[in-house]
Amino acid sequence: MEDEKPVGALGVATYRLYVKGLPERRLNLNIKQVLCAANVFVNDSLVAVAGKVAETEEDYYPQYITKIIEIPDGLKEFF
């Protein structure tokens, strides 16, 4: 961290995973035991939702999910 302050357990964040060089076979994204609020996108398409992502504690709620998401055939990369 640039300012070296502790982050803490509460807050809002965005994470991006860029995957390239995918093999020519069926692939899945396995989300295991998530207890939070999350919107999961594959190439700008919403593919999974858990709870409600919000900027205030009053609007936020977590949800426990386990989900397998099929990656569409023919993708060479996803983000």
C-alpha cells in the first residue's frame, strides 16, 4: 500500500483477473464457499451474484454461495 495504512475488514473493492492462453476444451470457473457480496463477470457479462454489493453497510448483505460457471466455448481469454 502506498500510504501504509491498514485496510480493515469492511469496505468496497474491485478485483480483476485476466486469463489468456486458454486451451481448446470445456472450462469452468469454480467459486467455492464465498460468504460476501459479489458480482462476477466474464468479459462484461454478469455470470454470478452473491448477496448485494453496496457502498453502505445498510444496503449491503452477504450471501453464502458455491457455484460452477461454464466458460463459453471458443474463448481464448477472459477478464
